[in-house]
Amino acid sequence: MDHLLSTALGASTRRSRDLLHPPERNERNGIMSETSETTETIGLRLQRQLAATPEEVFDAYTDAEKQKIWFSILDEEPGVVEIEVDLRVGGTQTAVWGPDRDTLFRETQTFLEIDRPNRLVTESTGSEPDGNSMTTHIVMTFEANDGGTLVTVEQTGFPTPEVRDFFETMAWVGGFDRLEVYLVRYAGA
């Protein structure tokens, strides 16, 4: 799973730190992170400062046409990116992406709470090309901070600490990197 997701995100797989002493705080690639691990839930908390207003960040994160751009903005090859968004409580966002039509990932997020441009809460079900899937709960906040926006992500419900670590060190980092490049190029445009 790590290899397939890494390939889709254009990143290499790397193992995370020792999981025996959560919560642990780390700062890498400009992202503050904290992990949690209990018998009830395996989750993460990440923060990233972005150089755009909360409205610009929120809209870039939730607008299908903008997502289609930033989802593949760092890819050498265009691959496949298909996104549909119905931005309302009870609505969904469905993203299908991958390096080619034979290797597609799918994520459907159901919007549980929308407070533009401050907060977004979703239930996310993602699946890999081989059919493996998982469902997690995501809470995102967008806070005006130091002339930009501090984005905080809390995601819970991972099936294992290893999957959580992959999302903490690869998936969210790659997503934030792509979103940041998009905002630098297009924010305010």
C-alpha cells in the first residue's frame, strides 16, 4: 500500500519513527505533527502555514477545478485526475487519480460540517487500485495567521499505526506541497 500511494503522490516510501511513545511532536517540511494511538483510534494532527488568505486556501481545497490543477501540479507526467464536488452538508467530493487508467486511487469525502472559510469536517473513504479501502474522519481548520493561513488537520480512524505514519509523513506532506505551489502561482488571481 505504501508503495502504491507513494507512486501516486510522486514520492518515495519511508518508515516513520518508533510508535511506542505517543503522542509525539515533530516538525519536518514546515509541518508540525502530533500522533495519537489508543485502542479506540489511531490518528494524527498536522499543521502547515500557507501564504494565502483562509478564503483562498479553503476554496483551493474544496473547488473541483482548482483541485484538478494542484492535484497534479508537481507531476512530471500528467496522469489521471478526475474530481467532482458537491460542497454542502451531506454532499460529497469524489477524487479519482493515478499515474494511468490501470492504477487509479479513489477517495470519496462526505461533508459533515462546512463553515467557510474556517472549518471543514468530512468522513473520507479511500480505496487503492487493488480494492483495499479505509474510512477516516477528517477535521480541517483554516486560521488567519501571520499574513497567511495556518491549516490544521486532525485525521482519525486509521487501521494501523503504519498507515497513519504514511499519511503523516507522505500523503499530507505531498498534498500540502502541491496546494502551496498552487497558491503561490494562482492565489488572488
